[in-house]
Amino acid sequence: MEIKDFAVEQWMNEWETKCTYNVAETCVFSVSLDELFEICETDATAFMAEQAKRPLTYGDIEGNPAFLEGVASLYKTIEPHHIIPTHGAAGANMLALSTLTGPGKRVVSIMPTYQQLYSIPEMCGADVRILHLEKDDAYHVNIKRLREVCSDGADVICINNPDNPTGALLSEEELRGIIEVAKEHDAWLVCDEVYRLLTQDGAYQPSVADLYDKGVVTSSMSKVWSLAGLRLGWCITRDPQLRRQLLSHRDYDLISCGILNEAIAALALSHKDRLLERSHRIVTQNLQSVMEWVDAEPRLSIVRPQGGTTALVYYNFPIDSYDFCTRMVQEEGALVTPGDCFEEPRSFRLGYAYSDNVNDLEEGLAAISRILRKLEASA
């Protein structure tokens, strides 16, 4: 099978270790183990001593029970047996989409979004139709247009909530509208919820897993929980037959996740309120700085994100986004992601939660401004 180059990941692989200001980072500022133990008020010595005694076996093939309980606590109707641990949300998306799609299947995906949601089904031979999210609609899903794109049928609908790269957040009413379209075609609804619960207003965000019997949800410990280094995610389904299929597929490329990773994740989720409070504080204070910066830059425009850690910023210069972003990181050390990675020209994705010190973010924004001044001078 052939698959398109994963544009955003290849860009990050090229530059993220060569920059001074990583304002392309999409995780809330990552914690160390020491910081996690402090947040959770846990005796680090006792925890590590307990883990050191464990034989390094495959562990619980279908997941550490404490970890599964922690994940289930993030939802309203989900039980531990609905959850399948994966290698990050990337592994969860690959597992779900490669299981649900293939030749003869019609998939409808939004765009812009994380490329996995449309490139994996394409790789699997599915007929992929795209619903473009419009800036004028604040990148929300237009139900009428979704119904039109699905008019020839749909086996799987793919969405991302909150959306990456735009930070758009679908309400429960909007999610139920999408679910009604899915029901009309008896379609699966795959929702990448890796940024779920990270809302600007702090309000509870409903999950597709709780709203729709054929909802398939993916997420991880990376973005909201600041533990990307665990490489631990999950896929959720309440359908017993699909669960069996997902586990069967997973046997071929994963078997189980790491026992130490799951133990650390279980600890974090047992203190989820404290970690979530930290994440909310960081994204709220940092986004305020971003909005003030954009307001002061006449060449930039943005739709204010409602959730997640990313924003799509448009610039008013006749320059390709790859050239723009390459020049930015080479000349000023500021790393952002070209909008063309998401098929959105003359824009860039900004990650505004990469530090818990807003001054760090503002230094990165100032570096971007220096490039803008250079472009203005040359224009």
C-alpha cells in the first residue's frame, strides 16, 4: 500500500530540534516525572521502588486495570472494557481507520484536520470525500453541507474535536447534528478527541463515545495531560464486534503497551483534576497573549480558538507557507507549521501552550514579528 507523506510530522521531524522557540509544539507544556509526582503528591521513591520490582513482561495485554479505570473516568457511559490501549493517538487513529475502511468503503472527512483522518483511509483504498471547513464559519461543521457530501452514501465519517489546527470546538448540539447524518447512513463516526476537555471556558466537553452507539473515539496522554513521552493512547468503542476486530488487528502490530507507561498514566489520571487545572491555566493565559499579538499585527488574521492548543494564523504576504516558515526558523529561530501541511495556503499553525511561562511564548511571537517586519521592508 502507498500513503502520502505525512506533511506535518515530516516538517516537525526536520526542524523541532533545530529551533530556539518551538511555537509549533501542540502539547501542553510537558511535565517531568518529578513534576508529576509533585502534582500528584506522590512519594516518588516508593512509586519507583514498586515499579522496579516488576518483571518486565508484556503486562496486561488489554490494558492495566487502573489505567483503564482512569480513562473511563473521563467519560459518562464508558466502561473499562470499551477501551483499547494504543501507541498514542496516532496508533489509535491508525488502528480504527485501517479496521473500518478499505476498498468499497466511502469515507467522509473534514479538512483542515490531522492528516491521518483522510490519508489513512486513502491508503486503505477507500473512496474519500472531503468536507472543507470554512474560516467564515469559524471552521465549524456545516450540517447541510455534510449531508450533501454524504448524499451518495457514507460508511465512515471522520471529525476532530477540538480541531487541529484551527482550535474550533463543536458543541453538543453540533455533534448531535453530525450523529443524525451518520445515522441516516448507518455510518461509523470516528472522532479524534486528543484535545478534548481542553476548552477555553473550562466547560465540560461531551464525547462522541457517550453520544452515539457507533461512535469510535481516539485520544491519548499527550496533549491535555502533558505526557507525550509515554506514547500511550486509546481507542474507544461500545460495539462488541468492532472491539473484537480492533483487538485482532492490534495483535499484528502492538500486542500490548508498556507496563511502566500505563502505571505512570494511571497515576496521572487518578489526579486528573490537578493536571487539567494546570493545562487550563497554561492555555488560557497563553492564548490571551496570542490574541493581543495578532491584534497588533495588521498582516495577520485569526479565528479565536475555543479549545485545544493550536491556532491557524493567516498572513497577508505573497509567499508560500513553506518558504515563509523555513525562513522564520532559519533566520529567527521560531518554529511554526506551514499551513500547506493542512492544505491551507498562506497560513501557519501556531502552538501556544509549549511553555508554562508566557514570557517564553511572547519571545517566540516577537521572533515571528521580526520576520514580518523583514517581509514588509522587502515588499
